[in-house]
Amino acid sequence: MTYSPPPGGWHDPSAAGPQSSPPVDPTLPMAGNPIPTQPTSADPYAPADPYAVAKSPDPYAAPGYPPPGNPYAAPGYPPAGDPYAVAGYPPAAYPGYAPPSSKTNTLAIVALVLSLVGFTSCITAPVGAIMGHVARKQIRQTGEQGEGMAKAAIIVGWILTALLVLLIIFYVVMIVIAINSDSSSSY
């Protein structure tokens, strides 16, 4: 069986011998097709901007006030194009800030600190637990924040107090055993 090239003048590029034409540059356009350009804002595949209506020509202008080019335009509440504004309410004075929260009970903070210091100085643990009870009572009356801190102070304080009592009992028992064993061996 013999090989004959296909019709149309095709030449095998891996074959030895002179090439009929130089290799094709892949950056050049194909016949009749334009060179593709970099994407621009008119790119048909670019995602649509969902906030295009809400954007102001002046990025520093306050929302709801007339644009700088039209001083006679009436301010709108809510501003036109603001998809999140609630009808009947003016825009927030400081849109990036949360409203101030209520105050945390100071006694709850002190109780938690004293209970945690009880790990190193055992005497402050019961004081912190008692102050935690007082802080919970104050929080129920005033509605302040800090319920969790007061509860943590109570739990940690009483656990450390119980461990301290067990340690004291252990030392007393060991001293009694040591005294009894020492006095019985001298006779």
C-alpha cells in the first residue's frame, strides 16, 4: 500500500524538505475575521452591575440630595434607586455604624475577673462567685448586658471554691495521719 497526499496541496509539516510557506502566526487574524480586542465596559459577557441605578455621579454626595449638576432637584426620601430603603423613613445619619448598645454591668466584669484570678489566689474565687450572684440580680433589674459573664463568674467561682475546700480537707487529713503515725511510732 502506498501513501499519497490528500488533494488540495496539503503538505505534511513534519516531512523533510522545503516548506511551501512559512508557519502560520497564531496572533494574526484568520481570513475575514477581525483581531479580538481587550474586553471593555461594553463587553457582552461582563456581569451586569446590580447597583448601576443607585450610583450617583458624585461618589461623595449625600444620598437623597440633588446631584451637583441640578440644584433645583428636590431631595427624595428614600433616594431614587435605593433598593434597600424603607418607605416613610429618612436615610440613616451614619449608614456604616450600628446603634449604640446598652452598657455592660461592671459588677459582672469584676466578678468574672475575680473568679478567674482564683486559679492563682484561691481566696478570690468565692468572692467572685458571690459578686456574680449580685451582678445577675442587678442585670435583671436594669436590663444591662453581662448575663453570661455573671453566670461564668458564678460557675468558675464555685467550682474553684469547691476545689479549694477539697484541698484544705486533704491537707487536714494528711496532717492528722502524719501526727497519728508519728505519735504511735515513739512508744
